[in-house]
Amino acid sequence: TAMLEHPATEANLALLRSRGVQVLDSPSGALTGADVGRGRMAEPEDIAEAVFIALDRLGATKPTGDLEGFDVLVTAGGTREPLDPVRFLGNASSGKQGFAIARAAAQRGAKVTTIAAPSSEPFPKVGEVVQVTTALEMEAAVKRAAPRMDLVVMAAAVADYRPVKSEDTKIKRAGRETMQLELMANPDILAGLIANRRPGQVIVGFAAETGDRSASAVSYAASKARSKGADLTVGNAVTGGAVFGSDANAVVIFDSKGRRVAAAEGPKAQVADAILDAAKALLPGE
Ligand code: C5P
């Protein structure tokens, strides 16, 4: 503390700040001697988070503070449906776009809750983070949190089906050349949210689509926007899997009638801002 509060250190830190350098606060706690107080190194995960946010904001277009007073729920990552204690059915979602939305919403002043399915990416260190594994766990967490939310963004890739039975012990190969899995439908969390929404609540869904011979990914996303009826549907083409794990994304945003309201392409932080801009325009008071 004596070093940190020394006039020379304070003057040097002030000079760095005046040049635009972001200085992390030094936490309080046990120091190297018998003394206790400010002057510890920031925790590595707090340093990493500050770097992620600073990098995100490099691509961001929005000032902070315009979502102050709003509660925002973001789901992210890809659910896992267990087959046995060591295997699961999963998907290629990295969680990066959802985490970027959570960070951007927090930077813009919202009170953020993230419901995170498994992801190897660093979780946002903003607001509250609830970790879940399966679609059913995600549904329960969403149901608990949703009533107090102004905005819900369902960016998670939720498994449409889960194994009818998850074995207690590891399934043995036992010489079998083929194996059949029986699956049953998971609840559609987004549909449940839309059915039980409270007045004024804004709900955003995602539609990750691939194009085929009869229609493009974008037109499949537009028809999903109409059939699911979320206030906004963020369509992205995932043909070839290029989006998963990438730092960039390209999306078209549709309203509940399938009309195109915005499009964004670039770093996921920038796409996050575009999604939040479109959602904010629908929030009360806009
Ligand atoms: O129909 P599809 O799965 O493509 O819809 C995608 C949207 O629906 C995403 O917002 C996803 O989070 C949500 N979803 C859901 N529950 C499911 C499947 C998808 O909430 N079981």
C-alpha cells in the first residue's frame, strides 16, 4: 500500500491514465509482509476479463450506459445430452456470440444474467452466470429467471432431442457393428418463453440455418422468424460450419413477420451491439 500510494507511483499512474491507458484497480488483501491493504496484483482472471472487454470494445460501435435500468437474460453455448456417464450428444456452438452479447449488454449498463451451456470459451465475468448442461436444465434456469427480465436473448444452441435413456454405466462396444439411439424431443424453451411472456418483454431468438437446393439459409431464417414468433430472430448462415468458434459473424435480423429489420457483419462484439440496438428499439420507453 505504501508503494501504491507513494506520490511517485500515483503521478506515474495518472500520467498513464491521461494517455488513455486503462489501469485496473489493485485489490486489497494480504501483502508480502505482515501488512494488509491495497496493492495486490489483480487476479489473473480479472486481468483476462478486462482484456476481453477492451478487445470487444475495439469493434464496438455503441457508447456505454444506454441499457441502464434494463434486466437482460442471455443464453449461450451448446447443450449436452448425456448418453452415459462419459458420452453426450452435443453441437458445434462455441458460445462466443452469446457471451459477446452478455458483455456488450453489461457494458451498455444492463443488469445481465447469462445462462451458459458448456463452452470452452471464457465465460463473461459480468452480472450473474448460471451454468447448465442439458436442455432441461436450461429450461428450468430460464423459467426461473425470465419473469423479471426486460429482454431475453436465446443465443444458446439447444438440443432439439435427447436420448430417451441415459445409461448409468458406460455403454460397452461389445462387438456391435451398428447401434440405434432412441431420442425424444426436448421442450422448445423459446416457444415457452413466447407463450408466457409478460407485457413489454422483448424476446430474441436465433436461427442458425444452412441453405439447400430449394432455399437459402436466409430465407429459412425468415420463415423461422414467422413460425416461432419471437420479436426478433437473428438469422445466420452456418453452411460449412464457418461461424462456429470464429470471432466474426454475419447476421440478418428479422421481426416476427419475417421482415428484415437490420443486418450486421463483423466481430461478434459488433454483431452483439447490432442485435442489442434492434432489441432496444422495441423496449418500453423507446
Ligand atoms: O428451431 P431452432 O432450434 O432452429 O430455433 C432456434 C432458436 O430456438 C434459438 O433461439 C434457440 O435458443 C431456441 N431453442 C429453444 N429450445 C429448443 C431448441 C431451440 O429455445 N429446444
